[in-house]
Amino acid sequence: MAENILVIGGGPAGMQSATLLADLGVNVSLVERDSYLGGNPKKFKYKFLFPDMQPADNVIGELIRKTETNSNIKIYYSSEVSDFKENGKKFDVTIKSPNGNETKTFDSVIVATGFEHFDPARDAKYSYQLFDDVIDIKDLERMFGEGNVNRPSNGQPPKNVAFILCVGSRDRHVGNQYCSRVCCTVSVKQAIELREHFPDCEVYIFYMDIRTYGFFEDLYWEAMEEHDVQIVKGRVAEITSGPNNTVICKGEDTLLRGPFEIPFDMVVLASGMEGGPQSPEMAKKLGLELDEHGFLKPQNVTLAPFKSNKKGVFLAGACTGPKAISDSITEGGAAAMDAYVYAMKNK
Amino acid sequence: MEYDENGVSIVPFEFKKEIFEEARKDFRYEEYVRGCLNCGVCTGGCPPHRFFDFSPRIVLQNMKSKDPELIWTMMDEYIWACFQCFTCAMICPFLNNPGGVIAILREIAVRRGFESAKKVLKPYSRVLLKLTAYGNQLSPDMIQPDFFPDWGPHIGYASTDLPTKRKAIPMPTLQVTNLAWDVAPETMKELYDIFDEAGVFKIIESVDPSLYEIIQDIVDDVRSS
């Protein structure tokens, strides 16, 4: 009899786990809270992915197609794990779906419940939701996806745009001391996209540090050298309304100009990643450990990054911390291996 | 005090070090000085930064440098440019408190009777005198063009005919110009006890010895009444 493995979450990591396990002949149950697969990249209509600017559909769309067409995968849409019990080395899990409750026994479980975008309205200094022209990177990504990146306030093309990095990350006031890893690269990518879309539009990036780690650095150089993106060291202290329907960014250019107050047509906040309400919920339901940042905690961050504190329950993707899509997909595969080995050993 | 050829006082390094150590030993130091990434949020939001060469980021960075020379450079004018509004402390993403560091340094300057402290506190001697004599901070007769130039061009007019103007105020006043309200001697005595305990009299003695003498006479009078 084939193994039964439960995958919770149908984002990049969960879909990668599910398809690989299904290819091995495992009966996979995939529980997804939304009515569609694809996670945050699908929900917020990501258009192009860094570092190579390939269309998101090539990656996310492809994973969705592979997951949906695999006969070994049973997908539960708009569903959740309503009950979770250990049964020896196996797990009795009740899945609550629109078609009612279903209880199954699984050999192992992969948690891939992902992250939530930080809500910039929680940090009042950025005036998000107060001014229409203050948006964040997920809003801009959706606007690119929908093909309209004009100013939300009046539908006109922006003449200058500011990106503000580290919104909701590396900020003890909002409770997130960590770096969200991808927002710098996403912002640099979007700055390039904006410059290509509006060649006359000036684009500024206000930074404390720019963390386009590894080869993502290529994009950072490209933004500076080929797209003339202005990169200014200084975190913005306040956003207020300015003349002629502009928003003013106030801060200190700590290297060159000192204090500045610059009116912009549009401000894009590089909001970071959070464990969201789903991480503590999973921790509670499955008896997993949470870390001090609100993400699920791996058993050993170096040696066993995909194992949870509970034997037979594995972790993949952004539920253990901020991650790029490519890393999440890698982790989906790695966790699938761990989950498969556990299931085989306890057959 | 020694002076160099330009008339600038020479302060020995050991003394600067002593000042730094005094600041670092303050019980608030650990709470106020944490990690700093030079993001500039504090300075970007700092009201005096718009008017003076003053930056809370520099204050914190100087403190973190643990360099007595750098800290000493702030003791003369720099620390007195701060409004003590603590906007920096409110907005620092890493919960530093540059305004608090300023408070620690100012207290050292006051305790040790530095010239800068004497200069800055001079205009307040009238307030201190009024406070210790009558328990009032400000009274109408303190409005004089010489002392409140920042109140604008009408201060000259405002300071004339005070008794008449006082009577024109449509609410109960004491009909005098040297008091805003009456304070009972018992309250004054309690105030002196608080000043004693909090070291306020000691501070006055170090920054303004002649004012201290006048105040002591008043205090003795009230206490023996």
C-alpha cells in the first residue's frame, strides 16, 4: 500500500513537496485555505520574479498545473486542518472542507503554511492607507500584474517615485527585528521595471542597508548603472502630504545631503514578511514550536532545517522565516525527502 | 584652567574620560544606548535639526564610539541645542534614546557647574527666584522686553500698564502683578524639602552661587515663620 502524506499549504513550497512525493507514488493530500493554489505569489498576482525577471506564471503557474493534474494528489480547497492527533508514529488528521469533514491517517506531514505580508498601516509614520499614493511592494506587484502602474490618486503616470526599504522589518517598534531578505531585491527589481515603464520618471530608493545578497547583487548594479535609479542612504522618518497632490518623504541623507523633505508622486513601501496568524495556529494545532520572531521553529536550523520539534512533522518554505520563492521551492523538495524517509521507515 | 594661544581652554584627556565614565555609569545608560545602524530616522524626525547643526544620530554615534574626545565636543554647545522633545526616542527603530543621552550629559554639565550650563540656565534664575520665593513659576511682572524677545514685537506693549491690564482679564485674578496664585507657607516648606531631597539647591549652588545665597535667605525666612 502506498504511503499517505499530508501537505498543509498550497504555495510554492507545498506544491513542490506535493508534486515530488506524488511522482514517487505517494498519495498526497494537499490542504489549501484559499480556493486556489499558488499562495501569496498567486494571491497578489506577482508578475515577474527576480533575479532573472522571468514571468511568475512560468514558475507558479507551472507548479499549479503540475499539482492540479497529478492524479496522486488530492487537493482540498478552502480547507483547514480541524483536528490533529498522533497515532503511534502516524497521524490522524481531520480536514475540514466545504464538502464536510474527512478524517485520514497519514504517515507524515509537511507544514508549508508560508508567510503574510507585513501590513504597513501598523507603522503610522508611513501614512499607508492615509494617502492613496503610498503603496507597498505587493500592491505595486499586483498593479504590474493588472497592467496599470499609474498613480492610484489620479490615474496619471508618476513623475517621481520613492522606494522605502525595511518597512516592518528590522524595526523593534513593530516587533520585527529580523531582515525579510527579499524586499531589497524586489524593490530594486520594481525600480527597474518602473524606469522601463516610465522612462521620464525619477526613481529613488531610501535604504539603511541594501541586502541584495548573493547574485541578486547583479540587479542592484543594473538599477544603478543602466537605469539610473537614485539610491540614498537614510531611512524615512515620516510621510506627510505635500503640494500639488504629492506626498513628502522626510528623513536624513546620512551620507550626503543631511536633512531632506522631498515631494513624490508615489511612494512604495518595501513591506516585509511575517509568520502571520497561521504560524501560531499551526504551532497550537500540531504541537510545534514557534520562534521568537513568530515563525515555526526548525529542530536544528543548520543540521535539520526541515524537521520540526515533532517527529514526522516537517517544515518547508516561508513558514520558518522570510524566504525567496526559489528557496521555498528548494525547501519543498528537501522536506519532501525528509517526509518520505520518515514514512518509509515507519511503514 | 589652562588656555592655548587662541584663548581656548585646554582640558586634560583624563578629565574628558571622567565625564564619559560618569555618563556611562548613569543608571539609564544601558536602556538609552543600544545598537545603531545609522539609518537617520531620529535626525530626520528631529525638530531642532531643521534649525541647528544638531543631530541625535551623531549624539548616539559619539556615545557609542566610547571616545571621550568626541563626547567632550558635545558638552559645550551641542547638548543645549536639543529641545528634549524625545521624538528621536519615539521613532528610533531600535529603541535608542538620543534625547535621553542628552539628558544624562546635561545633568553632568549642571552638576559640575560647567560654563555652558551656567550660560544656558541664566535666564531661568528669575524663574527659580520666583518659584522659591512665591511658589509661582511665572507672574505678570516678569514680562519684560529684555527677557522675552522671542515673544515677538508686541512684548514691549504687553509689559506696560500691567495692573490695568490685569484688571481687564475677565476671570478672577489676585489683582496683583507679582503673583499668579497664592501658595500657602506649608506648601512652600514641602517644596523646599523636595528640593533638598532632589538636590535642586545643590544644583543652584553650583550653577549660580549668588542666586543661591538670595534663595537661601528666602528659604530660611519661610522655614522659620
